[in-house]
Amino acid sequence: MDASDIVLTAEGRKKLADELAWREGEKQQEIIEHLKEARAFGDLSENAEYDAAKEEEAKNASRIAEIRAILAKATDASADSALIVSIGSTVGLVDGDGVATEVTIVGTTETNSLERKISNESPVGRAVIGHAEGETVVCITPAGKQRTYTITKITR
């Protein structure tokens, strides 16, 4: 996925900014200390601690670059009318069997099933975006089954 296709909620943007600050500050200092300790063990050609610290340094640098690219190119979820489902909306849904659920529509980088945050690119997310309270939508699951949902509530 291209970073220009990433949409972030305000919460998601803050979470990434906080992670970036941690990685550039506290985490980087921790890695520097590990490198100093590993160098003290002597011969760097056969020093497993040094190799591990260098690998951690590379992973951290890679994640920093990734977060910077996301923050620089991602678009913010629009705060349009609360009457229409969009990224950042919390949506109450009732399926065809009468089972109620509530999900928050987020960009793909913020998806978290434990917090009931679903991607705007998921079948349900794609189906409900742009619809209003009281509308019924149909989506096809990855298994090929058709699911029907009625939108009962939209909040921001």
C-alpha cells in the first residue's frame, strides 16, 4: 500500500507521533547504551551482543523512517457530517439475525479487532462508508457469504 492511500484519525496520528518521539528519544538512547556495553566485550567480529544491538538499531531506524513517511503523506479522516459514515465514525450495526454490534471505522494502519476498530477497506467498512443511519447495506465476506447490516447509529 502506498502511504498516500493511508487515512488517519486524529487518534491514530497522535499514536504514531508518540511512537516516533519514543523511538527517536528513549529507544535510541537505550540502543546506544547496548552498543557501548557490547563494544566493551572486545572483538566485534565474534560479538553476538554487538550484532544484536546493531540489528536492533537498524530495525529502529527502519521503523522511524516508516512512521515519518506515513505521517508526511497520510491524509486526515474528514470530520464531515456525523450523519454519513466516514473514517472516524463509530457505527452501530444490526445484522440480518438481529445481533447488534458497534465498530469504529479507521484507516488500515489503525485496525484493531480487540478494540472493534475495522478498516475502511474491510468488507463491512467498505459497505457502510457513505451511508446514513437507518440504511441497510450488503457486504460479501472473504468467505464469499453475503451479510446484511442495518446502520442504527453514527457518532464521532
